[in-house]
Amino acid sequence: MEIESLFPEIKEIKNIDLLNKVAKSLEKAIQQGGWSTQDLHKIPFTLLIPDLVNEDLTVKISIIDHIRAVTQMCLATYERYEMLGLGDKLNRDELIAGGLLHDIGKFIEYEKDETGHIIQTAEGKYIRHPAMGLELVYEYDLPLIVRQAIVFHSKEGDKIPRLKEVEIIHRCDFLCFAPIKQIFEENK
Ligand SMILES: [Fe+2]
């Protein structure tokens, strides 16, 4: 599995040790979920927008598209912070790593049923991808920002003080969900 071709944004991480850990984490998640490269592009980024899935089971916005868009939005936000003279207040490498890994648990929260439809696993329903993701990457000793991005990017983190970078990831993630949901609902 070529992680760099699936997620070209990973090359933006300058710390090679962190880059390797991010690649290994993604590889492990995809392998553990049992997804082939072809399958990966047929995983919708959320199950809350049913119209993302076409009749032939191809999808309009896949989990890969979403992770890449969120990471690119994080990078764009970082550039705006640089423009404001605040770039050095953010950890760029860990922001990118957090963007790439925030939804890593979705690769095991979802599964393909006998008909080819993507559904939530039983465990996914009760533990959800943030906690499943954190469990999945435990062996890589990832930085605090990246671990918090995985476990608290979502509503689970609403009562937890989010680190600056995680605040950005959380908001970019939401930007890549709520307006999209509205667009699909309008088009019904
Ligand atoms: Fe996400």
C-alpha cells in the first residue's frame, strides 16, 4: 500500500520520524480494516449523508478525499497564521499529522456488508472512531497534539480544552462536513 500516493500531503511533514509514524499508522488502520486500494475510494467519509453513495456504490466524497481536504484546509490555515506573524506559534508538522490521522479510526469503525454497502461495525457504534483510532495508534508513541486530534477532534472533545492545532483540525473537519451536508440536503 503506497501511503504517499494515497495521501500526498504526508510529504509536507518535515520530521522524518513523525512522517514514518503517520505512514505506519495509516497502513495499519487500512490493513486492519481489510480494505483494498479500490475499496478505499468507495468508503463515504460519513454515514450521515446517505446521498454521498451512488447507486453503483461509488461515492461522491470518500474518506480519502475528506482526510486530504481537511489536511489541506489545515495547511491553508497555517499559511494565514504565518501571514499574521503567528506561524511559529503552531507546530506545522503535528498539525499536518493530526489532519491526516484525525479520522484514522474510521477505517475500523466502518465495514463492508455482503451487499457491498458501507456500514458501522457493532464496536463502532459503541466506541466510535475517535477512541478506536487512539487505541489503534498506541504503539507509535505519537505526540500529544496528534493523539488529541484523533480522540478529541469530534464531539467527544467538546468539553475538553483543545490544543491550538487540534482546534484548527476540529474546525476544518467541521467545515468539511456541515456545509456539505446542507448542500446534499438542498439538492434533494
Ligand atoms: Fe473528519
